[in-house]
Amino acid sequence: MHLLYQIFIDPFVQMGTAPDLFVQTLWEGLVTGVLYSLIALGFVLIFKASGVFNFAQGIMVVFAALALVGFYEHGVPAYLALGLTIVLMLILAFAVERLILRPLVNQAEIILFMATFGLTYFLIGFGELIFGGDPKVMISGALGLPSGSYQIKTLGGFVQMQKIDIAAAIIASLMVASLGIFFQKTRIGRALRAVADSHRAALSVGISLEQIWVIVWFAAGIVALATGIMWGARSNVSFALEIIALKALPVLILGGFTSIPGAIVGGIIIGLGEKIGEFYWGPLFGSGIEDWLAYVIALVFLLFRPQGLFGERIIERI
Amino acid sequence: MRAPSGPEIAVGDVLLSVENVSLSFGGVKAVTDVSFDIRKGEIRAIIGPNGAGKTSMLNVINGFYHPQQGRITFKGKARGHMRPYDAAYGGIARTFQNVALFRGMTALDNVMTGRSLKMRRGFLWQLLRHGPALAEEVEHRHRVEEIIDFLKIQDIRRVPVGRLPYGLQKRVELGRALAMEPELLLLDEPMAGMNIEEKEDMSRFILDVNDYYGTTIALIEHDMGVVMDLSDRVVVLDHGIKIADGTPDDVKKDQAVIDAYLGVAH
Amino acid sequence: MFYREAGQFKTTYAADSALFPILQDKIGIVLILFVAFILVPLTASDFAIDSILTPILVFSLAAIGLNLLTGYTGLLSLGTGGFMGVGAYACYKLATFFPGINIVVLIICSGFFAAAAGILFGLPSLRIKGFYLSVATLASQFFLSWCFIRIPWLYNYNVSASIEVPTRTLFGVPVTGPTATPATRYIVVLAIVSIMTWLASNLIRGRIGRTWMAVRDMDIAAELIGIKLYQTKLLAFAVSSFYCGVAGAMLVFLWLGNAESESFNINQSFLILFMVIIGGLGSLLGSFLGAALIWGLPIVLRTVPGFFNLSIKAATVEHITFMTLGALIILFLIAEPNGLARLWQIGKQKLRVWPFPY
């Protein structure tokens, strides 16, 4: 009885009696969710345009952040380091296209998926070899990002909002908006959507697959860099973030692999669910349930709606 | 394999009947209120222009699609909601428009897979692969080798089917279906993309299967010459609606069929 | 001397489908077993046995387990480490509850617990495929990892949160615990791995193996010819996890002697998956080759610079290992998706026609 009470009643009572804490938890969840969304966004970009489920997207986030801090530590001014990192992501996009995608063109999706495991491991080793394996501190100050926090007095208590989180939310929205415009309005955007629909048909109307791939991987690299900066500002930069980066996978399952709005909504659902679950139900299970709660949410969801929130139902043909 | 039965010229009993079947995907109607039957021992052709709903019809018959309306009776029993393996257990085998072989497996293993539902030995025997399990394996291998001989594919036994040319793949696929010892064999465009000699070979195999094993056959085919030569009765679909049903000669003369194929001025 | 099959005619289908149809192969396997069971324990150093051979065998078994699921049935799993952990912790609890029962029996029994976990976490495979399924297996990995940390009952409330292997004997000789010699533990591991490999080879050559491969190659067609997908997939999950579970139990009891949840985390899952990819998807032999290559790689990278009197920091070696591993995965997927096993086959084919290849 007591256990049932603890599971089904008590958490809601707590939410009611301390609404400021509840709002604080919601805020935390929202911010985490935005970051998950950003990683998922990188996945969606690449999946849409090349059909590759890029497991390495999470690692690209860490890699980009690590490179940025690494350049800065070697005495490069902050904004130049930012520029250098963008160039590095472009080189990475070219390398991936030339060394992985092109030789594996027309292979089964699962083979390409596994190839991105290889990329993941390579980037981890390479990043640590060049920039060192110790956790680093993000150079948010030097980049001109805000620090500190707002204290909002409300609901009989305080809700604390980090300025960097607010900045992250704004930058994320801007990025999504510009990607949306890019996809809808530009020539390359149209080509991207054509490639997403059918590689062969796109080729037949004279779209260069290689070029498209480089562009999307580069775009995903930029998204990764932005995510890395935001994330790095909240905690340290190291490959330990890898585990957190994998959280983008349940987000994708929720949102569907090809839907940008899906990635955003999915990310926020997962972020909120995870933080609320951890804060109110976590203590019952000995805490740390946020390690797997996201996956379980996604899994339960998957059993009822295999195509995701915004995906279309596929009719199997034979 | 069942004992070879003599040529059944007389029309047999109804083996499978399709009554008022309708099937749609979302708002798109694939099949509308179609009824026909297949009698034991006959070769039944389903023809029609592209998009007429022929493949959808086969998919309904072997339980891959579930019709919104209508009833299917197989061997005198009406079937409710069923999974494809129920159809397989009931004795319906199938080949596919775009060859659906197990590409990573050898031709021999593909045909052996057709025997799966006849094999009884459980997991523990399979683990040991001795005694009854091995005996069973060898027994079924004998049956499969008969089919391999029948289809003249002895020399490609050990070749992974992904590497075989298209015509041979079709033959292996027929072998896999035959290995199931079906009562009703559904062939979805068995001769698509073949040259004239390959078509002749395949026609010969189909007639032999019908003749030698007494298997009832329902086939979809575009080559009219082949259809008219092979089949006992023909059903014609157009835009998901049945427009004719009868012997090849009757169907050939049917005005609705001629209109459907040649187009008609509105 | 010559690798030829000329003159060896098979007169029964049983002989035709034998594991080693060619006489030379039969001789070869007997030789390998002789070396592995007798020569190695007598001659090899404790270091070679304990840090090279035993772990390779243990990981080979786990790789076979994953290969049955991923290589043969086409279900990509990222939860291997978790299932190995279930085996290890189950074995530990069994050894605590039933101190009188022979430890080898317990190691095998712990596989059943892993199999049950495999079936449970395999249930989503009935609805979902491909990437979606691999995310589902990732869920099992993180959930199980969490259990290994947060449920102290699993490690008998040890302060160190690790499991310590008690000393147990077989025929009066200690096989587990600090007093067991590396050679004894090696022989027990080798025996278990050999038998289980043989059983796996029986499975995949028969009806069950064919239904697995059919589901891998085209699940829709498989269902239409009468294969029940849920039975087939769950059986694959069960058998695969059984193998992984036994491997996990052996990893703790017959190799490391103690272990924490770290040994069964996501990185372990990846390592086993890499062994399968590099060794060859859908090949038992490949599982051994892949395990040997991936386990051997860091050892080689550590020792080779020593010959040239170069000193490289341990951390650097680790980084280079990661890079090499990643590059190897990509390289194999591009150049030889069927892995080392395929290279081995090509080699054998060359040998068969040597010295006149035309």
C-alpha cells in the first residue's frame, strides 16, 4: 500500500505543495530537452539526405567542443578558434563523404549504420590523441556568452534560470528556423529534399549526391558545434558526454527519423520526462533512473506507434 | 511428395473461394467487391492491366493483407483474421513478383527452408544433430533433392542465390514453394522479365507441377499468349473490379476486357 | 600436405552436410584441439594464458552469441554487455545460494537467466526492426547497467560494489578463486567454449539456423512460407543471450576473478559487436578470429614500440587503439563485409587449386 502511495500519489502531492520546485524541474527538463533536440536535429539532417543513421552525431558534438577548447588552449583567440573548428567540421564532412559514404554507396542501411560506429570510435581516439583526454572547461566567457543566472521570485519560492540556458534556447530556435528556411526556400534545400525521397531519381535529374552529402554533414557538424558549446558551458567537455549524447536516439524514436519538428518535440518530451521522473520518482528506485528512463519512454511509445510521432505509416509491399 | 495423380480434366471441387472481397489503403481502393473461386487441380489465371489489384488479391489470399470486407473460404473453411504462416500451414505457397529469395543463403538452403514447417524435431535434438534430428534432416534433404532434380538446378545447389541470374532465381523460388508441398500454389508473374526460352522452360515447369503433383495453381501473368495456353480459367481485374471470368476463349472475346486493355473512348 | 578434396566422394546426405566434410579439415581440427588442450597448458606461460588466450576464448563465446543474433538472424543488438552481466551476476548469486553445486554447472545455469533476460528485452523485436530495434537493445543495456550498480543485493552488499569469486573445485582441483592456476581455468574455459561452439554449429546447419537466416534475409517472405517470426526471433534472442550469459559468467569466474558493473557496460557491447563485424557476420569461425584480432590489437600496439626502444604513454596507446579500431571497422565494411572469415575462405580456396590456379 505504502509503495503504491509513494509511486502514484506522493509525487503529485509534492508537485502541488512545492510548485516552485516543480517549475524549476520543468525548466531543467526543457533545457535538457532543447540540447537533446539539437543532437537529434543533426541525426535527422543526415538521415534525411543520405539515409545514414549517423550514430556518431553525439560524438561529433563532443569532438567539435573539444576542438574549439583545444585550439583556444593552444593560444588561438576565441573567435578564430571558432572559425578553425568550423573549418575542421568541413574537413570532417569531406573526409566522411570521401572515405565512408562514397565507398559504401548502395550498401544496406545497417552496414552504413555500423560504419558510423567505426567513425565514433575513430573520432574518440583521434580527439583524445590531439586534444588530450582530460575534461576541459568550455570557453563560454571568451566567446561572449552570458553567465550567471536570473532568480525569479514566484509561487512562494525561487526559480533559477541560467542565462546560458536561455541563450541556448534562443540559439536553438534560430538554428531550426534557418534550417527550415534553407530546406524550403533554397535550391540546395530542394535538392536535399529530392535526395531524401529517392537517391536514384535525384541523380537522374542531375543532382550531385556527393555535393549534397558534404553539405548535410557539414550542416550537421555546425549543429554539433553549437550543441557542443551550449552543453560544454553547462558541464565539462570530455568524451564522458558520449553517454548523454546517445540520449538523442530515444528522441529520434519519439519524433521519427525524418522529421525536424519531431526532433524538437521529441527532445523536449524526453527532457521533461527524464527530469521529472528523476526528481519525483528517482529516489524510490535509488536514483540514477535518468540513465535509462528516456529509452523506456521511447520503447513504450514505439510499441504503440512504431513510425514515431510525425512519421507516416508505411504499407509493407511484396 | 504426394503420389503423382493422373491428369484431372474434369473440373474438381472448389478449393478456395473469394466472396465480395474489398481492400483499401487509407482512401485508396485496391480491390472492390471481387468474387471468384479456384477449383482443385486447375490452373487459374488472374490478369489485368497495371494497378488492377492482382498482387493485392494474392496478398489477401495468403493472409498478408486483411480485407476490410468479404470472406475467403479455403478447403471449405471460412477464414477469419489470420497471419501469413497460417496460410502456409494450410497449404498455400507463393512466389513473388520481385523475387523474394533469401539472398544470403544457398539455393539448396533456400529450398530446404521451404521444408521448415514439415520438420518436427525440437530444439534439443537440433542442438545435438544426431539420431532423429539428423535422420529427419536427411529425409527432407531427399525430398528437396527430388525438387532440385525436377527443376534442373543441380549445378547451382551451393551458390548463394544473390549471385544467380534472374531466371534461375525464379526457378529456385518455385522450388522453395514446391518444397512446401502446397495444395494451392500462387505464382505472381512467374515469367516477368524472361526471354522466350526461359518462358518456355517456366511454362513447362508450371504444367508439370500441375500435372505431376496435381497442385492447383493460381497465377498472375502479363504475357497473354502464355496465359491463354496455360490456364484453364481466367479472371480479369481492372481498377480493382472484376470485369470478366471464364475460359481463355470466352475472356478473349469479352468486350469489357478488350476495352480495359485497349482503352475506350469516353 | 596438399589441401585437396579430390577422391573424397560423399555417398550420404549426412556426410555431405557434415561439419568438416573434407578429410584435411578433420585432421586440422584434431590438431588444433590437441594443441589447445594439451600443448598450450603444458608449455605456455601463465601470462600468455591469462592475458591472451583465456580472454580471447571468453570473448569468442560472447561474439558467437551476438553473431547468432546479429549475423544469423539479422537483429542488431547493442546490449551484449548487459546480457553478459546478467550471466555473471546470476552465477555469483547462484554460487552464494548453492555453494555445494559444481561451479561449472552453475556457470552453464547462469546462461538460462541471461536467456530469460534476452527474451524479455527481445519482445520489442516483434514490432520493430533495424535501427529502432538497436535502440531498444540500448535500453536494455542501460537498464541492466543501472541494475548492476543500484541493486546491492546483486553483489551481496559488498562495500566495493564488486563481485569477488569464491574458491570452488572440480575433481578436487580449484578452478575458480585466487588459488586456481591460469592453466586450469584456461582448460575449463576451452572445454566449455569448444562444446558450445559445436552445439551452435549444429543449430545453424539445421532447421533452426535456416529459419534464422530466412528471417535475416527477408522476413516477410519467411513468414509467408510458414516461419513464425515471433518464435524465431525470440529463440534467437534466447540462444544468443544464453551464450553471452555464459561468456559473462566465465569472464568473472574463470578469468578476472572479480568484476564491477564496468565490465558489462556499453563499451563492452561495442567491443563484442566489433569482433563480430571484423570477424565476419554469420560465421562462427569469424567470431574467434574477430575476438583474437580485437583483443590482440592493443597488446600488439603496447609491445611493438618496445622493440624499437620507443616509449609511448599508456593513454596514447589507448587512443591509438580506438582510432585503429574505428578505422578497421570502416575498412572491413568497405573492403570485406564478410570479415576475416571470408578472407580465410578465400585463402583455403587458393590452397585448393595451388599451385595451378587455372
